[in-house]
Amino acid sequence: MNKRIGFVYLCLNTYQLMERAAMMSYSKVSSLMTIAIILILIANCEYEDSELDTWEPDGAITATDEIGTILSIDENDWGYNGQYEVGDTISIAMPGDGSIPTKYEVLPPYPNPVQIDTINFFYKLPIASQAYLYVFNIEGDTTVFLDNHLSAGIHHLKPDLSSLSDGFYHCVLDFKEIIIEGDILIETTTN
């Protein structure tokens, strides 16, 4: 796990710790607040040299069109393991028998490059999980588009990206048990 994601985990866990402390007696709150302050200090020390502060896009993305047809594949994106090929159309259907997926899977989002304000993410969860979608720009600024507890099954996320400027972004889908990453390119400005 890279330092940036570790920092985000630490901040989220510290926040959750502080929320729990607010519901406890004073003596327990004091102990938990001390731990939270120590975690924040550790996070700040680690964060200064974060790898994502220097993240630079390699120019490669798994390109998809507006209906989900795969145009090119970056084998370093989205947990790629040969499950799709150029020309395939992204489709994720719920099994007719109501069964639950047996593994985590994230399909390449579409359209990518993004030329509108939204993108489609489809993913499978074999167990109920807390899920986060973090989007980092090349300066390391982070936007959180998902922070929900989701049931096991197949999910679709269509975040509004209108707050992001044109450029490359690194996306991290974090399900606590597994992290799946990939890049997107936003090109909404027309010449």
C-alpha cells in the first residue's frame, strides 16, 4: 500500500476513533483522544514524502468509448488479468440465480477519456464492505467520490466529475480487503 493511501486510511481511522470516543465516558475519551493525536502526528510525518505527491501519469489508460467498448488496454490498470480484450464491451450482469460474486472485480470505467461530466464504474463485491473511491490529481490533491458500506453483489457508480479540471487522474477503489487502481483522463474542454 502506498503512503498516500496509508495516510488516507490513518485519517479515516482517526476520525472513526474520534466519533466512537464522543459516545463513551470521559476516561475512555481521554485515552482515545491521546491515541488519535498520536496517529495524526505519525500521519503528518509520513505524509511529507508521499509517493503520490510525485505521481506522474505514464500517458497510458485503458481507453473506452461512451458505450463501454474497450479501445486500448493498460495492463497496469483496474486489476487487469486478461479478463477482457480490445473490442469487448464492458458489461456486468447480475447472475440470474441471485448468487454473490466469488471475487472482487472492477471493470475499466467508461467513457475514458472522459469528455462529459460523469464516468461509469462497475464492480463486484464478494462480501459486504466499506467502499471508497479516491481520485488524485498529479499534485496529489484528493477528492472522495464514494464512502459507503455496500452489500455483497454487483454495483454501479456514476460520480459527477464536473468539479475536476482536465488532465490525468489516478483512481483508487478501496474495499478495505483489496485496493484496485487505475487512471482516467478528463478532456472536457473543446478547442
